Amino acid sequence: MNTLILGSGFGLYGYIPSINSFSKKIYLKKKYKEFYYSRKELVKFSKKICWYSNLNEVIKKIDYVVIAQRPIDQNKNLKFFLKKKNKIKHFFLEKPLGK
């Protein structure tokens, strides 16, 4: 199983340790790289991290999506994924759902 995490902050330091046990690869947006490496507790997970710049390139590679963003961004991204015809069946949504 491969997981995509959208969102920095708790999206990274809260979810990476949690999904590490079942995820073969964890996809993170390249813009999170500096924050990721600033958190010393995350470095031990580096072997599983795959950095991407284009979301469309990784959609076919992921099974799970964690959306740890503001409700307005969460809503936009959830709609984006639900329109795609792919194998993603599981979404983990942090915070209250967007309207």
C-alpha cells in the first residue's frame, strides 16, 4: 500500500509515524521537504518518502490519501480525487469536513 499525504505540519509529524507500519511508500509534495527535514523525529522514515511535484504523476501509484489541510482545501482536493478513475478507496480527513 502507498499513501499520499496532503498538508504539512501535523499532516507530516502526526501521520507519517502512524501510517509507516502499513505503507510501503509515502508520497509528499516537494514543498514540504524543508519542513520534513527540520523535524528530527521524521528523518528515520526517509527510506519510505517519495517526493513529487506533480500530483497527477502519483495518483496511479497511491492507495490511501491523507488530507490534513484547511477545510476549504480539503473540500477542493477531495472533489479532485473523487473525479479521478483510480484505485484510491481510502481517505483520511483531518479536521471538520469542508462544506
